[in-house]
Amino acid sequence: METKTNKLTTPFRFRDINSQTLLTNEVGDYGFFRQDIIHKIFANQLTKEEEIRLDGLSIDFDENKSWKLLSLARRAKSKLNLTNQKLAYIMVVPTLRCDLSCVYCQVSRAPVTAQGFDWDKDTLKHFGKYLDNLETQKIQIEFQGGEVTLRPDIIKEIIEICESKFSEAQFVICTNLLTINKEIEEIYQKDNVVISTSIDGSEDVMVANRTNSSEKSAKFFENLEHVNQKYGHNKVSALPTITEKMLDEPKNLVDFYISLGFDSIFLRPVNYMGFARKNFRELSKDIDRWNDFYRQSIEYIIDVNKDSYFEEYYFSILLKNVVQIHNTGYVDFRSPNFYLQDYCVIDFDGKIYPSDEARMLSRTNHVDLSLGELDGSIDRNKLKDLNWHSMNQTESDCLHCTYMPFCGIDMIDDMSRYNRIDSPKLDTWFCRRNMMIFDLIFEKIANKDLKWLDVFLKWIYRKPNPPKTYEIFYDSAEI
């Protein structure tokens, strides 16, 4: 007599992609099925092939394979377990003074002649003591401002402090590149120092957005060429902030970056903070216009990759999450995103923030998100409250979303735009932006669009001629 085996069904999510239905499990394994698959699961009318595929996804399987449930739970736990991450990336703001007045500034600047907006000897001393408490042998410091090159002396002291305390220390100088003198050159020539700058487009775009001066814009590109020639293109990274000047010209922007020798671009929208909130109020809310621009840009970048290698950074992060190469470096896009776990921001006055955007909201008196000071203690209760909302696994909208295993959460942007952290996620800028990108990724995977998949492989392997391992996008029945 045959004994009937009961089934175990684990949480899963689904979304129609073209003429198919995408199923994802708790940890991001996925598969494409006929659109009647949901009815067949609950009506117990699965074909043998469908049973095998759902078994492979640990979604629907015989109870005598309960080890699958344990395996799934272990994988989910490992994603949530960030106890091994140690604070090792610190953004410091040694001065808030700046020699530019960008139209989208997030209120992070003070006039060049202002007093009381730079680190002093006491701040440096407290910073050194703060570093002594870190449980890491490696450190990365990102210098932000203001314009940090106004105080090369502080930059040098911070570098010396870090190099004396850690076996490995890396540094990123975020600068407008308007000033390169002997002191700055001494910093740039170090092998463990790289430069990050902003390039919104050609000289006329830079004049409108950043410099308000043809001479300053010309000087910027002259200095960029100097640094590239002297130190090589790997020394400098750049990213644009997209305003109306380039929003209708995605091809021109990509071509301009290629002409400067870059092999990647991070398409960044105007945010909803500081002067950007005032000067670009409608643009910073218009998610449909942004998504149209972004999709046109990606389509053009795919064409560019026919004969070369060029990556869009944000798209690449989401793509790698889909194929289980989980992002840990870009802290605005991961879940859980526990604050002060491996990253923090130390402002010009020694206050500690969970992110740079949190610093901006505090600077505009929107909401105080500071968590402590260098010479004081951390507000653990406040940190605990923030961290509880840093997981999409606890958000009601996200819990039911097919893309939850690949996505993150941005409560700081929600606070800025909607004055609350519990606004319906499906209506937020962050969600609508990412849903469009995930839909695009899975649309191309579902259609087995080799033109796009070949570029996906380039970005996954980070090389112009990757192996044709299309199987990483499918389960065995879909290949």
C-alpha cells in the first residue's frame, strides 16, 4: 500500500513578467513558469516537471525532505547575520567650507572665509581615540566636505593617524578638482589615495550646475587631464548629478564619459535634500521622467558594449544581487543595512551620523539623526530604532514583493521626501525606481535576450570577454 507524502510549502513571491510568472523564494532563488502556476500550486495540480522545479527552488517539496527547510533557513540566517562586519569605512568631513556653490548642494557647505567649520586639534585627538576602539586591521577613509582640499594639512594628519594604527589604510579624496598645489600633489601621489569628483557633463553643464564660471569649468577639465596623465585613469572616479541640462540627452552624457576615458558611470538623480529640494523641487519628485531617462541610458549603454566595456554602476549592483553576488559595499542598497555596523560619518563638529544623507537632513534641521559625538557615547536606543527600520524583511509592502530578496531600503530618503519612515513603500521614489530596473533585468532574462545577457555577464565578471555562462540566470529546466 502506497503511503501518501505530505507537502511542505515555504514562503514565496510571484510577479508576471511578459507572458510568464516569476517565482522567488525567501533567499532569492527564482524561476519562470507558466502563468497558471499559482493556481496549480494551491489546487495541487502540478505536473511532474513543475514539482521537480519547485522542489529545486525549495518552495514546494515532500515532507521527507525537511532538510531543505533547514538549508533554506540557514541561508536566510546567514544573510541577516552581520555580526562579522566591523566598522571599517568612515566618511570624515574635516571642513565644511567650500569654494563652489552648486545649485543642488545638500547644504553641506560654508563660505571659504567662515570660521568654526574645520576640525581642530581636539577633534583630531578624539578621532585618534575613536579609531583605537575599532575591531579591525583595515580602514578606509573617505574625505568629504565642503571642499576638503582647502585643508590639506588636516588630510595629511588623518592619513598619518590611520597609517600608524592599521595594517592597511585606503583613502578617497572627494574634491571639485579646482585646486592642485604642491601640498595636494604630495597627497595624490600616494598609492593608497584615490580621487573622486563630480562631472555632470561638458563645460557648459558644469558652469550651470557647479562652477558658475567658464574659467573654473575649464580649470576643472585641465586639472582632470593633469591627474589622469600623471597618475593614470585608475586614480580618478567620477559621477554625475543629472539635472535638466542632461536629462534629455542620455546618449550625450554617456558619450562624454567615454571620451574622458571612463569605463563606467553612476547615473545619479537630483535628490530631495538641501538646495536641490528648493531648486529642483519638481524634477526631484518626477520619478516617471527619471525612469524614462534611465531606461534610455541603459539601452544605449547596452549598444555601447557591443564593441567595448562600459558599465552603469547602479544597474550592475542590482544585477549582481539577482545572481546572488550580494552587495556589501554600497551601503544605500542592501538589507539589512544596520547603521554604524561597518560605516559611519563624522561631521566637521565631531558629530557621528549613520550616513551622509542623514547628516544632510540634520544640517537642514529636518530631523536630528546624529547618533553621538567623537568625545562622547553613542545613543544606542536611537541606533536600535533606526536599525529596526533598515530591513525590508520587516516592511509590510516589501514582505510580499517578488524582488525583496534582491532589494534594499532607504529610510533616509523616505524621511526627506515624505517626513516619515513608514510611508507605503510601493509609492516611494526608491521603490518605483528599483521596481523598474528589476522588471527590466528579469524581462531580458525571461526572453533570453542574448544581446542583454552578454552585457550582464560582462558586468558580473567585470571583464570585456567573460565566459558565456548563461546558466547562472536559469534553473536547469529553463536553459
